[in-house]
Amino acid sequence: QVQLVESGGGLVQAGDSLRLSCVVSGLAFNRLTMGWFRQAPGKEREFVALISWSTLDTYYTDPVKGRFIISRDNAKNTVSLQMNSLKPEDTAVYYCAAPSTGFWTSSLDNKYWGQGTQVTVSS
């Protein structure tokens, strides 16, 4: 079965760092673009970052550019999100995502999801 298991969330103060990890099983990880989304209280789930499987190109939503870094380790079937200089507005549940069919898009459709990990940034 397909499994995406996130870890690494926690409660930190503004300016601190966290590293999230997502271990994937049941998928051809080495041939999949992987991404992270987040959902803040009272808001819709939104795209955060992606990393392609072929060229290792990365793409970030504007609010996290220069602060977050997405990476992958194909030997460990793991995608990570290094989050630096965290701000209170980064507070959200962070979800790992893999495409379930077709080509990757940053929409919520056609995705396998992890269970989510809570990131809380105090001011």
C-alpha cells in the first residue's frame, strides 16, 4: 500500500528552524516529483514547495522563498523540508504529497497525502 509518513514538526519560537521529513513507500519514488503543502487554521490547504525527480528542479511559494529548502534522498525514499527563520505565519499542518496519477501539479487533486505534522511558531 501507499504510505507517506511525515515527521519533524513541533513548537518553536520565531526565528528558529525545523526540518520535516517524509518517508514514502509503495511508490516509484525515484520517478516522482514530490511536494509539501500546508494548511493553517481557518485557511485552505496551500502549496509550499516541490522538487522534481528528473532535473531536481525546485519551486517555492513566494512567502517561503529564501527561508525553506526542499530536498530528497532517493536512497532513503525521503523528501525533506528545511525551514529556517520561521515566522508565526508559517504555523500550519504540513503535508507531504506525491502524485497519484499523471503529471505533477500544485493543485490538491490527484495526490497521495501523508497524515500531516503540526508546526507551531510562537511570537
